[in-house]
Amino acid sequence: MANELQASLKSAAEKVAQYINDAATMTVETRYVEIGADGSANFDQAKPAARSVIKLDGDSETIVPVRASAKKGAPEVDAALYELHQRNVNAAIEYRASILKALLDTFKARSE
């Protein structure tokens, strides 16, 4: 009985450790697909449009495509695409925060 409980706790701890490791770096990628003349879209051919990598320690990196603007040397970001990507990033951050909070709450409840 004690061995089963110990094995169960070890398994749960390994799963939690793996989740925390997975949550340490979060990558959000926004992709696009062109709509054909007939209105169809092949989602298997989606291409990356923007990417953000956010680490648990607060470090982050965002890559967005730019195009040359009318002003020399001043690249332009597609504002609508960037806004969509930011919404995706914010949703991912909120989701990760809620999962980590639930995990911490579970540990607190078990330790009381």
C-alpha cells in the first residue's frame, strides 16, 4: 500500500515537473493561408506571419514581418496582423497563468 502511494506521488510529481518545464517557454505563432479564387483555403499550406516566444522568467522575443514604406529606411508593420497576433499572445499568457494558478492552488490545498 505504501509503495503504491509512493509510486503514485512520484508519478504525479514527474507530470507536474514536465508541465512546468513545458510552460517555461511558450511559443505563439500566427499563420495565414491564401483564399483561392473559388473561396477555398488549404490550411496545410499555412505560412507563418508572426511569432512570439515568451519565457517564464519574463524574457520574450517577437518576430513580425514588415514591408518597405514610402519613407526610406522606415519599415512598416501590418497593424491588423500585429493586433491579431497580440490577441493570440495575450490569450496564451492568460491561459498559462490560469493553469499555473490552478496547479499552485492544488498544491496549497494538499499541504493544508
